[in-house]
Amino acid sequence: MPTTFAKFKEEVLALYEAKKNNHELDDLLVNPSPAKLRDYCLVRLSEGLPPEDIEILQKFFDPYKREKNLEEAIAKYNTGSLKALQKFALNITQDPEDRVVKLFAILVDYQPRPFRFTYDNLTQDPLSVAFNEEEEHSTVKEDIEDASPASSELQAANHDYVVLQEDQEKTMGVSEDENDKMANTEESNEVDETRNIKVLPQTSKKLILNKYTLRFAGIASLIVAIFFAVHYLTPEDCMCWNGERYIQVDCQDKTQRYRVIGLDQEKLEHFRKITRPDTLGIKDMGTIWYSKIDNEIEFFTAPGYHPIQTMRSLKATTKHIFETYAGQRTENNQNKQYGIMQKQ
């Protein structure tokens, strides 16, 4: 298990590159796009993940649990918000979010996971910060205790000095005014020493205050950056299904028959319903997907979910389905159904 998140990030990318070079990745991950990454998240979810992975997916796609279930939340997720995940997979971004790295670790099946966060060398653990602060207080306290005996020794020496001066006054006739001046000087020295001792804890408090100020400023900057990204970088364009393909519409358009969803450029350009399955050939087997709802077969040009029945996923077309519902045989079956005879 890596000890720092930076090391964890490097190992996840290294595993992705190794699996890519060894041809061990799913086709959706070889050349990842935001839409392919979303679809592969659904694939990984269907494979049965441990609770820790489910929690990471939940926090990424639906942290407030507004959808009925996690699968629906992923299916409806705006692919424009997955560009950060795509950039990390392609090693374009240098400083991805933690949740992006953890999600990609699930997609490439990095082990062991999840990463238990520990601070890098440049960032202190809050517990160690508190320990350091206590240690500073202890150091200051020890300095004060060390200074106190010195002050007592100084007072004792001063006392002996006063006694000696009194003896000299008796013997040498030193005036009382000079003794008073000397006593006042000693008292001012003691006051200065006490003042210096009190300065130490005040300096420590200023250092601690500066640490918390810098930390607060960093958190405030992060909040502002997140707000900017959500408010200005989130795409506002939308699209909806028109029966055969997706069309781009205004997000506030209430006149559409089907539900308006976030714009997915790839689906907008490539996702179509095949309205003439009789024109398909055997060469199209690996490039078409189908759905069977209420005994009605529909063919589409890309994987994903049914554009209307969004909880029903599309399946790769099998040879049996193709021979039964697509190609020239479909036209022959229709002719028989309507009593049209073929030329012999």
C-alpha cells in the first residue's frame, strides 16, 4: 500500500499503461472518452463491487442520493463532468482531484484499494500539528521553569549583596540614599526579567495563530475554486431524443416530447436508432446493439441505455438475434406476414 497519495496516483497510472500495453483493458478504456468512461462505470457496477467501491461511486455520481439508485445516477450523469477523469487517464492533468484518482483505480482494478489517505511530506497531519503545538507549549513552560530558578538565584545574590552593602555602610559610612538607589535598580532588573519571560508564550501564540490563518486561507481558496469550476465550467447545453436520434435543445425547453438531458457530444453525433434493420448485413454484427422491450426489438448504432426506457441497457447483437430480426430475412418474414410472394 503506498504511503502517500502522490505515490498512489503514480501506481494507478502505471497499472493502466501496463494493462494497455499488454492488451488487458476493456475496449471502452483503451481510448477513453467521457461517454465511454461513464459506460464502463456501469459495466464495473454490474460486475459486483465491494462496499468501499460502491461508496466511492456514490460520492462521485450522486453524493446527495437524489436518484432512485446508483445505476440510474451513473446513466444520467453529465459526461461533460467526466472530462477530468479522461484527462487523468490520458496523463494530461498534473493535479487531479482525489475522487477522480480513486474512481479510476476502480476502473483499472488497482489493488489494494481504496487508498487510506495520509498527508504528503509537505502537509502535516492535524494530530501532529496539535502535538507540535503542545510540544511548543511544553518547551515554553520548561523555559519559564528554567528561568525561575535563575531569577531566584539572582534574588538571593542580590539579597546577599544588599546585606554586604549594609555591613559596608556601617563600617564605611555609606549613605542611606545610595542604598535606596541600588535597591531600586535591582527591583527594575527583576521586573525586566519577568517581562521577558512573559513574552515567550505570547510569541508562541502568534505562531499558532499564523498557522491557523494560513490553513483557513487555503480552505477558502479551495472553496472559491470549486465554485468557479461548477458555475463557469459546467456545460449548459442539453439534448433530447426525437424518436430516431438525439437533437440539441435549450435546457429550459418544455415543448419536447421526451426528457431533456445534459449534452453528450458523442451520443449526439453517433447514437442512432436503426429504422431499416433489413438493410443490415453480417458485417454489421459487431457494431450494432439491440433492446427487447414488450417483445419489440429495436436496433441502435452504439452501446449504452435505451433513450426512452433509461433503466434498460442495450445489449450486443448476437447471431441468433441478427438472423431473426435483422438483415434480408427480416424483409422475407414481413413479406410472408402480409401475403407477398417472392419470385421463384
